[in-house]
Amino acid sequence: MTWNWAVVWQMLASPMLPAALLTTVWTAVLAQSFGTAIGFALGPASLSHLRPVRTFAWFYGWIFRGTPLLVQILFFFAVIPQLGLKLGILTTGLIALSLNEGARMAEIVRAGLISVPAGQIEAARSLGLKRLQIFALVVVPQAIRVIVPPLGNNFNYMLKATSLLSVIGIVELLRMSQQMAQATTRPLEIYAVAACAYLVVTTSWDIVQRRIERWLARSQSPVRMPADARPPESHVEKPAAASGPALVRLSAIGVELGAHRALDGVDFAVRRGEVVALVGPSGSGKTTLLRALNGLVRPQSGTVEFDGAALGRDPASGRFDAGLLDRQRRRIGFVFQRFNLFGHLTALENVAAGPRLVLGQSRAQAQATARKLLAKVGLADKADAYPAMLSGGQQQRVAIARALAMAPDLLLFDEPTSALDPETVREVLDVMRALASEGTTMVVVTHEMGFAREAASRIVFLDRGRIVEEATPAAFFAAPKTERARTFLGQIGAIA
């Protein structure tokens, strides 16, 4: 068979070609849009704590991923008219494509959601953001980076899947090609042009998709930033002895994490102006105690009180109140071991997020406060840098600024230097020493015994979920009262 260019030019000049291409493209766009919307509803539903919701999401996916798309198209084409619904064949085809795509998008969305580290959600909770705010402003923007590549691949597939609508008489690109091939009896040239038309459309989309991916990945680019200024060094003055009622109090707290008894009948209190260092071996319950102070861990027994009120408990009924807990968390800052900065936001946006979203400040007001705090921790020139562009020490200082932006009454630090290189530990400790000198109420889980000795007003030593010893730094490091504390300090060479 010889190649006939006249047939090629005839097809390219035919008004049927742009009309069929337009039908193909806009049908794919609509079906992908509707399917994506379904996926964004079913993806979270598949992760719901409500079993009926999870079951519905599973059943939907089981049906539409488990049967061929062609069968679904023919099913809706045959069944919808019998239900008394007068829909056009194109609408019927769109319904089938959309419902099928929704099942596949639900899995893609689910994968994106579970890719977001749990620490991001905890960081948002610690600021007092509500569940819907966390989902929309923290989880989804980061999940999108995972969702977009397979979504783009699905749309590429959808552009070709529209050809299946030819079986119910829709004149898209394939149907038009079949008609011209029959009319000209030249299938080689006609289908070659059709294939090229599909390639032009899918290649154009591929270019758009790559640009979207590069834009989304901008926060992950390891850009070299100018050297930052260290926070100003400060002379540390011991906090004055605290007096008055406890700002936060734990009474007979018991926490079980699976089969492990993380805290066992712990009584603990912190007064305003105190700097309390929680020390002890790994696994002793220090972090669990800290998380209980912020409500990130809910004890199975005992009570947690903050400023005289039960943490997260309605004063009238005694029942758990998520809204009350969110309001109380606004006054309890939390600095995480692994920073947990929001990767899709700049340093400035990270610090301004809490005041803007939780405290209701204007964007300008929140950003002005954020700039002052970034300057305070020596990062004024990093306001527009994303977390991936910063060193570990710089990220931790941004995390401290983010916690301070809420003007908390209590600041909690969970081993803030353990994830840092030795060279960057000092810059974080300098900021913490400055805060201690200013009278900030702090509870610090730390392995930095020098910092505990220098900045803390009280040392609390834990082992196996219990408080073994409490003392001033001078007394604890010079003459620990218990054998367990003496053993611990001897092993790390911290006895004075």
C-alpha cells in the first residue's frame, strides 16, 4: 500500500477534525474535573474514623475500579433511559467517565494525604488550628505535590479514554476517523493523522504538567542562601524562684502507648517564670509528659490543668471539648525535635500562620510580627526562604519564632537540638538562653546538660515513666539524691 498525501491533506482540511478534537478535549477536561472532585471527596472519606464512611468509599472504588470502563459506559447508556431520565448520549458518556475517574482519583488523593508527615498535623494542632483549617491549609497543599504527577497521567489517559465513547455514537476524534476511513477507504493515512492529533494534545498537556510540577517543587529547591547572622549572645541570668499558683499541673497522669506504660502516676507542676528541664534516659517518658502538657497526648488516667482549667474538658459536663483545647493550645507553644515547619510556606509565612489563621490578625500585622521575631532569632534575611533552603539550626530557630508568634504563656521544647549538627546546636541554645533570661516560662526536654545546668530553675529526672527526682540544678548535678540519677549522670559524665 502506497502513502497518499492527498488523503492526509483532505483530513487536515476537513472541518470535522477541529470539531472532533474539541469534543475530545473538552469531554476529557470535564470528566477529569468531575472525577477529581469525586476523588477529593472519597480520598479523605477512605481515611475517615467513621466506619460507614470508609465502607462507602471502599465500595465505590471496588465497583468502579473492578469493572471495565467500556462496560460502565454501555451500562449507563442502556440503563439511564430505562430509569426515565432523558439525557443526551454525551452527558451519559460524561457520567460514566467521571464516575470511573473518581474511583481512581480517590486512591491518588488518599496516597497524597498519607504522604504528609504526621508531624505537620501535630505542628498545626499545637498552634490551635481547627481540623478543617489543618486539612485545607496544611495537608492538602503538601499532598498536592504527590497528587499532581499521577493526576496528570490520569488526564493523559482520559484524553485517550474518550475514544471509548465512540461505541455509543459520540463523534470524537476516533469516531470521526472511523467515518473518514470508511468514506475514503484509506485507513492508513486517516488513523496516522488521528494518532498524530492525539500526540499533539497529550504532548501539550505533558508540557503544562511539567511546569506545574516545577512550580509546586519551588519550595524544595536547595538554593544557596547567604550566611545568616547568629542571634545575639546573651548573658543568662537564673530565673527567679517562681511563686504563686501553678500555670500547668499534671495530677496522677497515666499514659499507655499500646502495651507500653509511658507515664505512670506522674504529678508535675510548672509556675510562671520557671524554666524546667526534663532529663533522663531515652524512653523514660519525657516527650510523652511534654505532649500531655499540650494535649497532643490524651492520658488514660489523671488530670491536666492549664491556668486553673482542665485541659480540653468542658467545665460544666467534664466531657472532651476539641474547641476548648484549641483555644488553650494558643497559649502553649510547642517546638518539635524535627522542626515540623510547613514545607510549602516560607519562613515568614510559617511564623505568621498562627497569628493570621488562629488569632485573626491581618496579613500585614501578622507578617510585621513575624519579621520582628525572625530578627530576634537572627534570621531576618531568611524571611523568604523555604524550610528546605535552611540548615537544621535555622529551621529550628524559625520553629521557635513560630511558637513565639502566638505570644504563649508556656513554651515547650522537645529535645530541640538532638536533630542538629554540633556546629548548629549553639545557635539554637543561644536563643533559648535569651528566652530564659527574659523570664519565659519553659519546659525543656533536653540531653544538653550544660544548658540545663546554666538556664534551668529546676531539674526533673524521669525514669520508666515516673519522676524519680526533682531539684535545683546545683543540687542535682552536685549531689543527686537517688542512685538512679547518680548512675545516669555518671554515664554521661555530668556530675559536678
